[in-house]
Amino acid sequence: MRALLHIVLTPSSPQTTDKMALLLKDEVCSIGRNVTSPDVLIDDPCASRLHARIAYQPDRAAFVLEDAGSANGTYVNGYTVDKHTLCDQDVIRIGDSLLVFDERRAMDGLRDRAASVAAASLPVLLMGETGTGKEVMARFIHEKSGRRGPFVPVNCGALPRELAAAELFGHTRGAFSGAVQSRPGLFVSANGGTLFLDEIGDLPSDLQPALLRALQEQTVRPVGADKEVPVNVRIVAATNIDLPAAITANHFRADLYARLAQAVFTLPPLRERRFEVPALVRSFARESDERRSVTLAPGALEALMLWNYPYNIRELRALITEFAAVSRSSDTLDLDYLARERPEIARNVAGRSRGPASARKPGTGPGGERERLVLLLESHGGNISAVAKEMGKTRAQIYRWLNRFGLSPRK
């Protein structure tokens, strides 16, 4: 079994990128101020010389983190631990350094595969929750495609129903009331480039056959026109709904889905790629002001990585944009700012004690998460969805834990 350990922040590298990661295998991995490669050497005065170890345990089919008698303790997901069975996206704090355990490696190869598909002309379908960065991925595919035409985005859910065909395919003068002049439409506007059809699942059903024909024939017929117009357009579509379920409910055409889904990418939510938070923060800071940089204090970054982000990347962007706008006197986003402006985020780590290891009680917090899982199963009456939501995990992850710990939902 293999997993990645992302080193997202150390005092010596406050702008650590998500490219710094260690591949965990069967060997024991030591973490501290005085360990040797391939272990994790942390230049952190708050870390012990040998602070913690990570070892793969075949009987559990899992990696286990164990504190090595450190002076300041080891924390996982905001709780002090002595020994902890690591789970996907666990956030580890050692001193003022932060690491993320990446078991499923959800982003592995995603961008590489997207780049390889970009050069082809086949349609791409992007799946994922709202705010997971589907338009960012669509722009990435366009940039890597080498196509010289423009990138033209359109929200299919926002198209006026009575004018949707005219918006997409264009119209001639006098084709309908208010058509005082001809318009080319979005397909023609994107000629030679990429047309990004966002929220494709919300496209009116009566427009789906026309879209299918446009994809198949690479031609469009403007509303009111007698002839079709040839176009050379690369289609990237995106949705946050379950299209196969929509097909079953007769809300989406199966043949259109087959045409769009020639290359499918599912973007994981931000809570399943917590190690990307620092890089996203820097990117959003530059968006608001190219000269602005935002530094994340360890406590603030830890809290941000532990937040569940119901609105995903969009929510993080809004938070950083607001900080950049209101905090002109400081470039450091710290826990005090979060406690004041977003207390629900700061609550994950604010106010806890960081006493010496001798003061820690075995099993406090979810140090093992087995105890926490049992408590949540009891409080939610075995409702897996409710437990997953409260823990910020997927239902599949909860079931993996149940299997790993020999538990049943009603236990």
C-alpha cells in the first residue's frame, strides 16, 4: 500500500507548495528535527529531534502515526494523539509544521491526463460538486490544447429558455420579436477555440437534440436561417448533477451524454485535497491584487485545511478576497482574524492547549478515530450520511473505517 504525505508548511518554508510530498511505503517514516532522508526532516524549533513515526501495519491495512515522546505533542485534525490510524486527508500538526496524509491521492495524474487529452478534439465532461474548479480545469484544457480561438464560457442554467437556441446558435434579423439585427451566437464566437458549457445538466430538454447535432456535424443553424454554418469548436461541458440519474428520469438524453462523455474527469471536493489550500490562497491573493501576497499563520492554515468547505474552492476564494480587501495593514492571515470574521472555521483549533507530552491523556480526541466514530454512530442512530457530514468525510470513507475497525452502523 502507498500513500502521500504532503508537507504543506514549515517555519523555514512558509510558502511551501503542494509539490513537496513524500511517498509512504512499507518502511517506517520518522519525522523530526534530526532525522535523515528519506524521512521527514523538519526545520522547526517547536518539533522534537525525533517527534513522531509513521508505519504501515499490514494487519490493519493502514498507516499508523505514533508520537515518539515529543515535548510539544502530535496533533491530528486538531486533537492531540499518542497513536492514530491515519485516514485520507488527515491534517497533522507537529510544532508549527503542517502535513496532510493523502491516502486516495485523488489528484494524482488528473492534470497530466487532462493535458494529454487537451491536444485531441474530443469533447470533455467535467463532473464534481459546485465550486470544485471545473471552469479552472476547462481553461487549463483550452490552454493546453493549442487552439488559437477564444475560450467562451456559458452557463446553460442561466440561458433564457425562449432565447437559448438563439444564444447558442445565433439568429437572423427579424427571426423573432426584438431581433433587430443578426447575431452569430456562442458557437460561432468560439470558432477555432473552446466552448465551455457549464451546468450542462440544466440545458432545456428541447434544446438537447440541436446541441447533439451541432456536436456531431460541427455545424449550427441560426434561428431563422435556411442554411447551416460550419464551426470548428472544442466542447468542454461541466455539471454538478448525476447525469446518468437524469437520463433514467428522462431529463437528459442518453445519446447527448455519450457524445459529451468521451473523456470524463471527476474533480474531488476541496475537503478531499486539503493540501492544495496554501497554493489556492496564493492564487486568490494574486487575483485580487497582483502585488499582494498572503502569508498563512500555522494556526490559520490548520483551521482552513480542517474546514469542510460546503461551497468548495468558491468559498475559499471569497474568504481570501475579503481578507485582501479589508486587511491592507497586514499580509498575514492569522487565527485571530478567523476567530473574529469566521469563528466557525477557527473553532476547529482555537483555545486548545499545547501542553507537554507527559500531560496528554492517551486516547484524548479522536486519537483514535474509532472512539469518535462509535460516538457519532450512536448520536446519529447509525445514519452514515449524517456521520460522514459531521466528520467531513465521504460515505465511502466511513464504510472503510467500519470495515477497518470491525464496526457496524448500529454498534
